[in-house]
Amino acid sequence: MDLPYLVLTLILMALGLVMLFSASFPSAYNETGNSASYFTSQAIYAAIGLGAMYFVSRVPYEWYFKCSKLLYVIAVGLLVAVFLFGLVGGGAQRWLNMGFFSFQPSEIAKVALIISVASLLTKNRQRIKSSKTFFACVGALGIIAVLLIIEPHFSATIIVCLLCFIMMAIGGVNWGWFAAIGGIGAIAILALLIFGGYTSDRLMAWQDPFSYASDEGYQIVQSLYSIGSGGWLGLGFGMSRQKYEYLPEEHNDYIFAIVCEELGLIGAMLILLLFALLILRGFWIALHCTDRFSMLMACGLSTLFALQVILNIAVVTNLLPSTGISMPFFSYGGTALVMQLAQSGIMLNISRSITQRAK
């Protein structure tokens, strides 16, 4: 087992819980009368996630190769169930209610897609440049992407598309096919931005948020105020002002703005350094894999972490339009946290096989 990867995961999880409590207690108190309600819920999911991390770290990773089709079918089935029976919230239908808890199948679908694409690229290694391999991967992506668009879950759609194409590039798929599909994808994204209603409003607010500070640009303006208020050293833990009903989603997609406000630029950069070390360690594990499937899976999981961190920071700092991308380990969300810890468990599983073969 790779100890540095485990330690980095646990440190980020612990920091995420601490910052979630700080960012969420005003909203939690106003909504439930209990300032620790969000923190308590997230801590419970963290415990479940640690159990999931231990379990998947003990299952031989070859099992994921054998069951890749089954895992993919389950993920697609859950996304279809969201369309049929899902809960509606914030103008989107993304959650399944299981009675005593609800979860987002899109988080499960991301990992299932990684395993499925890694399996396809491994099985078709001898014909990796063929159109059949390319369209097999695009087909696996397309089904999940369409179901995510229907929800609608635009940010998750962007992530799975980027993730799949990066894995295919690493796997050695013919670059010529990327140009054709990339052109079609660019046209589709442009159409979504132009005709997407609320999405196009977000695009206008992104270009000039202060001109829309009372409506569509309000959230990003408050985020920028929060980041700017922190300075170099921050206002101190728990001392954020923007979390008091000024910054929407302060405990979720925009928690990094609260991190900047309370810990300052130096504290925020240290947290980003921890993420960078985790991601680089993941690619180090991938480079030392002795088989193609584990290498591709490790690359996919590390890329997923990287995409989520980079895109979240870009949205919070207004480098990209607001798309609802959460920050791994920090943003409130039980399903996401459990799956992120499970991803780390798979990485530890792969690293254990490297150690055993080295012996």
C-alpha cells in the first residue's frame, strides 16, 4: 500500500471536514437550528467512505476488469432511474431517494466510466488505432453523457467528456478521430451555451459579473469579495464574513472562496499543494504499474481528481462560467465524498499490487 497516497488522502479529508464546519455553521443554524448539522452529516459519510476505501483496497483490482461491464450497466441503470424517479432540486433532477438517504448516481457513473474505458482500451490493445476501439469508448461515454445532459448536469457532462478523451489519448487511440469528434463536440457545447437559457445567462454574468451583481453575477461577485478579503494570511479560522448569508453555496461549490477568506492566499496555496501532491502521486503509481488496465485506471482516477480541482478553482475565481463543480473532500455532499474515498481505495489497491510484484 502506498503510504504517501493514504496520508495525503486522510489529511485532505480532515481539512475538508474542518473547513466545511467553518463554512456551513451559519447556514446550518438558520436552516436546522443546529450549527453542526451539515458537519455531522458529512462526518457520517466520511466514516462510510473510509469503510468503502478499506473495502475496495482489499478487493483484487483484476475484479474491476472482470466486472467492468456489470459496473457500467449498474451506473447507467441508476442514471435512468434518476430520470424516472429522481428528486428535483435547484431546477435539476439528480438525486435518488432511498428513504433514509439520497445520493447522486452521477458520482458513481464517473468511476464506472473510468473502469469501463480502461477495460475497453485494454481489451482492444492490439487494434488501438482502429475506429472500432475509438467508437466503443465514445459509445460508452455517449450513453452516460446524454443521461447527464437530460438531468441536466452540465458540469458532470463536461468532466466525463474530458476524462474519457484524456484516457483515450493516454491509451494510444488515433488522434485523427479526436479532431472529428472534437469539432462536433464544440458545436454541441456552443449550441447549449446559446440556447441553454439559464446556462447562457451564466455566460453573460461570467463575462462581466459586476454588471449583473444583483442577479446572475451575484454569486461570483460575492466569491471574489471573499477571496479578496482574505489577503495573504486570511481573517482566521471561523472568521469569514461572506458565509453569513452573503455567498450562496458557501459550504458546497464555493467553499474554496471561504478557504481563501479564512486562511488567506498562503493557506489556500498550501491546500492546493496537497492536492497537487496527491494527483502527482497518483500518476507516479500509474507509471509504476505493470499491466495496462491498472495503469489506465490509475491515470483515469488521478485525472478525475485533477479535473475537479482545476475546474472548481477556475469557477470560484471566475476564470470559467459557473457550472456547479464541487471541490473534492471539501464541498458538502455525501455521495461525492464516499466515491472520492473509494477512488483513493482503488488507487491504494493498485499500489499494493506494485509493491507485491516488486517483492
